[in-house]
Amino acid sequence: MSTRALTSYVKIDESVNPHRLIVCDGMTNKVIVLNDKITTVNSSTMSGAIVDMVFQKDNISATTLGNDLWANNAKKDRSKRSA
């Protein structure tokens, strides 16, 4: 596990009470869900650094900027849906 973090996305999830915090680490490509006590509820490693997420009923779409956030000229951006 890396001791450094590069936050690529932050969202306050207001669909539950108490609210949750969703944070994406661009160094490890990990999505971390934190509760109101800042304790990890869930986490998942993705295929790239998430920079945006859209939450809809029974569906989450995530947009990544390639495999990592390191400076390069590779064109590997994509969008992924999860049902």
C-alpha cells in the first residue's frame, strides 16, 4: 500500500443518512467509501484513475483518465458502467 495519495475524485453521498464520502486515489486507482466516522466501509481497485462518477438508480458510471495520472501522452481515457 502506498504512503502517498493523489486524490482524483471526491463526492459526498447524500443518498444515505448519515452521509458517506467517496474518495478515489489516483495513485492506486482505488475507490474508497468512508462513513461519517471516516472509517472505510468499502473499497475497490479500478482499472484507471477515476475523475468522475454518475450515480443513477441501479447503475454507476465512472470516467477514468487512462491507467494512471502520471504525465504521459498516452490516449487511454474511457467510460465504464456498473449495473
